[in-house]
Amino acid sequence: PFQRILIDAPCSGTGVIRRQPDIKWHRRAADMPALVEQQRALLDALWPLLADGGRLVYATCSVLQDENARQIDAFLARHRDAVAIDPALPVGRRSGHGWQILPGEGDMDGFFHAVLARR
């Protein structure tokens, strides 16, 4: 088992549109269910590899709740041995069980992160 796991999840990229404006034309609403499912599959596949007391960081460059707070809410409902914890250095604003940075805040791209611990 691993003590630390980072998931930089494939996502819609909605948080980086200001630097990659082509996302607006290439990403479709129809893409979302497959992305959300891929994120769910990554979380569920990597969770068993986390040691007791270990930490998993889930991150996206998205501002969409389905990829972020709702994804973590659903994960916590499926995995009763998981708990969301605050990061050592919280950045952004609380969004469900994670933290959201909106595009332009602090001259940064949009970003979401959540820290999960195995009980």
C-alpha cells in the first residue's frame, strides 16, 4: 500500500479556458458523462492501494461541480472508510468536501482539490 496518492484526473479543462480557449469549441456537454465515469473509476481503482492512515489528493483543472464536489460526495458515500480532510495549506474557497479556485483568482487558473484519508 501507498502512503500518498495524487490523482490529477482527466477533466473538462474548464478552469484553463483563459489559456486554452479552444476548449470552448472542442469540449461538448455529451463528453461529460464519460469524463465523470473515468474520474469515478480512477478514484475507485486507486483507493484500495492507499494504506491505512494514508492520504489521497484528487485534483482537476475544472470548475464544474460534477467533476469536483459532487464527485467527492459520491465517492465518500461509496467508501465508508474514507474521510475528507482539510489540506495543510488550504487554497481557494471551500466547495463541498474540497477546495475550489476560480479562474482569475490570484491570477491562477481554475482548479479543484480534495484530500481524502483512509480511516
